Amino acid sequence: MLVLAIESSCDETAAAIVRDGREVLSSVVASQADTHAIYGGVVPEIASRMHIESIFSVVDSCVKQASLHTSDIDAVAVTAAPGLIGALLTGLSFAKAAALALDKPVVPVHHIKGHVAANYIAFPELEPPFFALVISGGHTLFADVRDYDEMEILGSSRDDAAGEAFDKVARVLGLPYPGGKAMDELRALADPKAESYRLPRPEFPDAPLDCSFSGLKTAVINLYHNALQKGVELDRALLSRSFHEAVADVLVPRAINGARACGRNILAVAGGVAANSYIRQRLTQAAEKEGIKLYIPPLSLCGDNAAMIGSAGYYAYLAHGGAEFDLNAYATMSPSETF
Ligand code: KG4
Ligand code: ZN
């Protein structure tokens, strides 16, 4: 089954053609990051307008790169939640129109299920059930993936997502948006012998898989501003490394403990922050120590793309078929819900 997939939930306009949920025939991603960088973050209205400008050419080049004719497409999958509503509606409207023109079903996909499905593309042998850690710009959650289209959220951030914290701290340190990658590079420059800055690692005894990154972000900002007021030079690389250590100290044990609590010995990681070299390294060490099989997609499949939506869309279609044409988009929606 050939699925044309469309992703436009934030600041990437993306299209892909995926066969049977696993094989990517083509994948095109047009990032708006350079434009939003001018404003230090995503400006929703600009995002919607840029999606409408580029969606046709992105889909067109994706179909051409796959050496297909549009009549070969069996279904159109599209991210319908969660995300910026204007951005989602652009992709959804295009997907409905394409499905109608091709007389094929339109399949709504939850963006988080898409991130998890990036692992099905990268690792042909991976099958549910498994435990998942999703770390993106908008979400940080721990989920038991029971089946291809069924997951239960067992913990999440109570405030900022990990990626959001990366971006906000990066901004304070004078790094360009989106700051995750630049933070990663800055961390590598820290003196390995220097003692880390002390930063919080909050716990929630009543919900051991919940986490919080807003206090961590504030602690970094306070450190930075106090140093500035005292005229003390702050070690930015060391601060980045200390921040990374705090984030990993929160994420890694929860991922391992969550997998254990669900009786899973497979852990799959997904989302833009899964591209972080230090978090990858810490997860690899912990999984090896605990005898857990770890899957983390290559960097190209961590950030937003439509190939992952094509994979999740295939499995969503097998589970539920196509949607009605009055399908709407939703800015927020839990991945345990269905459309
Ligand atoms: O999954 P994603 O592309 O979009 C959302 O669904 O939100 O994630 C984007 C996030 C941004 O916050 C970005 O700074 C972060 O992923 N990111 C990273 C790295 N590369 C991207 N964070 C830490 N280290 C990286 N290497
Ligand atoms: Zn995403």
C-alpha cells in the first residue's frame, strides 16, 4: 500500500511516500526555521502562511522523486493533531483535497504516534509492544506502545517539554533558534574536569514518570542573570553541559523504570531531542547496563518529517480505515485518543 503523507504541524512543511509503513520511497522537508529564527521562536501566523506557499511544491517534488504517478497512491495520511492550529489546517485541507481528487481515503495521524513510527522505518524488525520515550519541542512523554495504533501515556512533563527547555536556555545563552543542536555543540566544548553547575532535578513521588523542566530552565536563567549582575564571566559551555546532565538525569531513569514497570525489554526513543548526542549516549549506556534493547532513529528521522507520518498513517488505516471528510484538526489531543 502506497501512502502519501503530509506533515505541517509546526515549522516544517513535509511530504513523503511510504510503502506498507516501512519503506520510504521519497521524503521532502522544507524547514521554515531560518525565518522563525529572526523572531527567536515560531510565529504561528507566519508558519501557516509559509505552509500554504510551499505545500504544493513539496508534495509535487515528493511524488516526482518517487518516480510515481499520483494514481499509484492508495491513501493520503496527514498530521491532524496536535500542533499549531493554522499550520495543521493547511496540511489537512491540502490532504483532503488530494484524497478527494484521487478518490482515495484520507487518514488522520497523531503527530506523536508519527514520531514513534520513525522507529518502524529505521528498524524493520521492531514491532509493538515496547516502551517509548518521546522528546520533542512540544512534548515529553513516556508511553507503553501496546500496538501500532495504541499507546498509553504513563508519564509526561507537567510544564515545558524538553525541547522547549533546550530552546529557551539556548536563547539566554545567545544561541540561535532552534537551540537544541547549538546547545549540543556548545556542551562538547566544556572542560571535562570542571565541576558542573548545580541544577534541579525535580521528582514527583505520586507520579514517578512525570517530570518538569520549567524550574530547570528558570534555574539556568537565574544563574546567568546573577553572574551578569555581579560582572562574573559564566562558563557557557559548562552551563550547557550541566543543563544536559540535568535533563538526562530526569529522562534516562524514567525511561528505564517505565519500561521495567510495563514489563518491556524494548525501549524506542523519538522526537527532535532524540537527536541530542549526550542523551543518546546516556540512554545507550543505561539500556546496555539494564539489558534493554534500545532503538533511536537516525538524526534525519528524529525531527519533524512526513515519512514517519506515512508509517503511522499506514498502521492507522489498517486499524481504523479512512476518516470522514468532515475531519477536523486539533491543537491538543492525547495520543491515547483516536480521531
Ligand atoms: O520533534 P521536533 O522536530 O518538533 C516537535 O514536534 O516539537 O522537535 C524539535 C525540538 C526543538 O526544540 C529542537 O531544539 C530540538 O528538537 N532538537 C534538539 C537537537 N536537535 C533538535 N535538542 C537537543 N539536541 C539536539 N541535537
Ligand atoms: Zn514533532
